[in-house]
Amino acid sequence: MLKLSKKLRDLLIRIIDWFYQPFERFMPLETFRYAATGGMNTVFDIVLYFIFYNYIFDQSVVDLGIVAMKPHIAAFVFVFPITFTSGFILAKYVTFTQSLLRGRIQLFRYGVSVGGSIILNYVLLKLFVEVFGWLATPSKIFTTLLVIVYSYMIQKHFTFRTGKKALEKQAMEERA
């Protein structure tokens, strides 16, 4: 199983890196990988959100007994654990491969950074759907675009810490 996952990871990295050539003059490889893997996970998130909102919850209030959720919030809550997991795996094993932090530290920090994303998602979805009266799926798409900027910055400089200082530290350790 580990061999298969490593082969899939290597294949995904080769594919992403192949598409990087036209962009290498404009952005670092890590940023391109983040855009590619983040884009894949974002599309996955939006498709799952659409399915949950429209077909699983049938655009109706979801009553769990102890709490009732509006369908746009319920779809977000139920899709989140799935895309949290896929996002962490892609970030750790494809995007931020230069990180010197241990996996459990990365996972904890990823959870903290995603906590900020959850708050942004919740507030923005409530604002766009309930205050502005926008449709749920376009609201989710616009919310996601805003959260992507926050997410990249926090993951690069906090969660996986692969900024310039971390990479310089790694280079100095390799020379020693």
C-alpha cells in the first residue's frame, strides 16, 4: 500500500511539474504546486458541496435532533472532514515537501490554520446567502476564492513553514 501511495504521489508531482514550465519565470515551484493541488482540492470541495446541498440534503433544513442547520451550512459541515483530509495529504506530500517540521506538528498547525478558514467560510457564507441573498453554490465559490489567499499565506509561513528562512536553514544544515 505504501509503494502504491508513493508511486501515486510521484506521478502527481511529475504531472504538476510538467505543467509548471510556462510559469517558472513568474512563480516558484512551491507556489505552483500549491495552486495545482489547492485547485484540485477546491474543485473537489465545490463538487462535494453541490452534491450534498442539492441531492443529499435536497436544499432542506437538516435536523440532527440536537441542532437544525440550514442546508448551505450543513453541506459545508459534512463536506469539511473529507476535504480537510485530502487537503492535508496534498499539502504535506506534494506541495510543501521541503518542510522540516514533523508530521504531527504539521497536522496540528494545519488544524489551527483550517480553523481560521472555517470561521471565514462560515461568516462569508452566512453573509452572502443570508444577508446578500446570493445563491448558495456561487456564494461558496466566491467564499473559497477569498479563503485561498488566507490559506496559502498561513500554510507557507506557519503550518509547513517553508518560507525563505526555513529553506536557508535546511541548506546550511545540508552543507554542514
